[in-house]
Amino acid sequence: MAALVEEQVTNITHWNDTLFSFKTTRSDSFRFANGHFVMLGLRVDGKPLLRAYSIASANYDEFLEFFSIKVQDGPLTSRLQHLEVGDTVLVSKKPVGTLVIDDLNPGKRLVLLATGTGLAPFLSITKDPEVYERFDEVLLVHCVREKSELAYFDYFKQTLPKDDVLGEMIAPKLTYLPTVTREAFETEGRITHLMDDGTLNLDPESDRVMLCGSQDMLRDVSAALDARGFVASPGQGQPGDYVLERAFVDQ
């Protein structure tokens, strides 16, 4: 069992009936790379009940943030969704993961492809100054079923580009492209559909891609990238044209 620390919940946002976010305190000794995940959970009947959660806050933030689904009969999320400010959660002391920009080859544009709560690590990555130093453009695509699932829509449209510290760096380079699959919206369709119809043109010569989402999405988009000549990073510090969080693939 990973070494654990208790953190206190400081803020909770319920986006809709199926999605919520929460912030916690952050221990002074806790260090991570943007894109990493931790084991997070609660103590149930005296034992830790843990699941892997990407860290949504940036590595320089004084708090930790997490973005979660609500599953009414889920062993953990059925409990997490009822958190209140002041409650404690368990966080593993050793963050890990393969969704890091150091595992990408040099390129001109960074493309972040997310479905659902797969947006979480990209909340962290889009606040990373190093990302904007390394890439001329950053494109974030967030695919959901219904408009109400576009958590952080206003954040990416308004708040982040106007950030007091990083806004001048982020605003000229970051493009946010939300897409919906089951309702009428300005952009509609799955990520693979956007790749096929030309909405999302990806070039292995200049684009570098990060993927996070459901296992089906990771499988289908990886196959589409492979067919276009992209080469996946094998992980362990070996760079490639695209990366995905392999830990979630195997769960």
C-alpha cells in the first residue's frame, strides 16, 4: 500500500448530477509533475479505499484539485460525492504517470485530447509555463455527451486567458475546442469524427498529442494517430509523438 497523507477538503463544486470537483490542502513536502496522478480515497471500515485520480491543479498551486464522476453505486465515488468542506481524504505521497510533456518529441503545437473527466490532467498542463515556452500553440479538445458535462467551460473561455500572472502567455497560444456528441452544439462529434471530417487536422511532423479519457477513446484515438504516422511514447522517459496515461488503460 502506498504511503498516504490526510488532506482537508477546502472547496467543492458540483457541475451537474454526474460530475464534481473538489480542492484540498496540500502538504508542503508534496511534489509532482503536471500530468501526474495519485491514489486518492477515503478510509472505509478502517481501511483505505483508493482509486487513481489525475491532479487537476498545477504543480505550483498551494492546493490540490481533483475532478470526479459520481457513480451512485460506486465503492468510492458514491462516498466522495457527499464530501463537505472540512472532511479529510487520503492522498498517496508518490505521484506518478506517463502523461508528461518530457515524454514528447519537440514540436510546434501541443494537442490535448480529453473525454469526460479525462480533462483533469490538462487543467494542470494548461497552467504550466513550460508548455507555452516549448510550443507555439496549444489546442485543448474536450469531448462530452451533453453540454452540462462541459465542466470548466467558463474557466477556459474566460478565466484562464485572463489570469493575472499567466494570462499574457496563455491567451495568444491556447485554443479551447469543446465538442458534444448527444446534443446540438457549435462543434459536434467524437474526437475520431473530428479527425476524419477535417475539423481536427493532425500532422505528425509538427503536432504532439496527449490523450486522457475512457479506454474506448484511448484505443480508438491511438489507432487513428498510428494510422496517420504518429509514434507513441513507450514511456519510462522515452519520447514519442504522443502520450497517454497507461495506468488508466490497464485498470
